[in-house]
Amino acid sequence: MPAAVELRHISKSYDQDAVLEDFNLTVPRGEFVTMIGSSGCGKTTVLKMINGLIEPDGGEILLDGESVRGKDMTKLRRNIGYAIQGSVLFPHMTVEENISYVPSLLNKKDRKKTKQAVDKWMDIVGLSPDLKERYPDELSGGQQQRVGIARALAASPELLLMDEPFGAVDEITRGQLQDELRRIYEKTGITVLFVTHDISEALKLGTKVLVMDAGEIIQYDTPEMILEHPASPFVERLIEKERGVQKKMDEERIHHPVILSQL
């Protein structure tokens, strides 16, 4: 079975500054790959190239074993879910219209099927049906992110790309969205590539964690192996940060058990 995504010998530069050089990555079908690394290391560039928003200077990108070179990227994108940080919803469209945007393009003659997709994904991401007719500026930040996730999944894509989708919401909402996304992944078996700057989030969500620095893959392994066998000092620092966060959380549970139990 071909990999869901494969990048072969990819290179990319901006203003003669190389971001990626001879970059190689294989993502098997059904994996949830979280991508973490230093700012400017190329994480978002990788995601945008897979989605056809940026063209590599060299190398080849394959989806399900087929090169995207020469393909109609607009059509390809309709089969790829894409969600990014903050509200990127169409402000002049209702929640229902936002979620149904891609399905309505794919099923122009089957409005019933499109409506069913909207209802299904609103329920899955925890959005009340009475929100259908609201506009994005009438929603909370968490609700907007849920609409964004529902829109990315409404066409039932086999590949979901996410670029720090929860970075603009509060910690409690972020935790809820993480749990929802993990549940959706386990239910659908979709392949996910998820960029984050939060090592805790990367370890919590990913079946595989991809650690990048300066355009290179430093380690690509399961969360357990990343934690137990960090491959470099850079990965070790990330793990120490995670352990520090966990220690602080444990201390807060001890000192404020009533408050935390109410959350």
C-alpha cells in the first residue's frame, strides 16, 4: 500500500535562503503525525507544499503514491482538509454555509447529501444545531475553531493538514479541542499532519512525532520513543520543557485540588 504522503529530496528557498534541502518524509496511511520544531524550521512550508500552496524548488511530492506534478491542484485540495490557526471562516457566510462550502462544490446536485454532511460534522465537533444560521463574528473563539475543523472534514477527506489550529484559544478550550480531534481521528482513521509549537500537544495527539530544526528532521518516532530516547540535545530540551510543564501541573493539583476538580 502506498504512503499517504511522501516527500522526496525536496528543496525550497526564500530570497536565496534555504529552508529545506534534500528533505525526505514518508507518512503512512492512518498516522497522526505531529510536527514540532524551532521557528522558521520549515514545518509550515512542508504543509503548504503538500497542499499545493507553495511549489518546491526541487524534488517530488507524492499523494497516495502518485506525483502531484502536473495535476490540477484545485481539485486535489478539495480532497485535502486544511485548518489553520485563528478564524479563517468566510465572514459573510453562516456556519452552515461555511461548513458546506467544499461539499457543495463536490455535490452540486445533491443538496440533501451536503446537508447531511453539515449535520454530521457539527455533531461530531460539538456544535449545537442552533448555531447553523449564525455568522463567524457571533461565535466564540472555540466555536469558530470547531467550525473550521468541521469545514476541513466535511468533504470526508483522507488527508487532514492542520497548522497550529488551537494556538489562538484559551487552555481549557484547547484541551477540549485536542480531545475532540483525537476522538475524530480514532473514529475515522484519517491521516493527519499537525503543526504545533507545543511539545505537550505534540506528544498527546501524535501517533508519530516529527521534530525539526533548521530544515532537517532531527527525530521521527512514536511519542514514547521521543520521551525515552531523545535523539539530540535539541530534542532533550523539548522533553525537559514537557517534564517541567507536567511537574508544575502536578504541583497545582496538590495545592489547588478543589479549583482544578471544578474545571
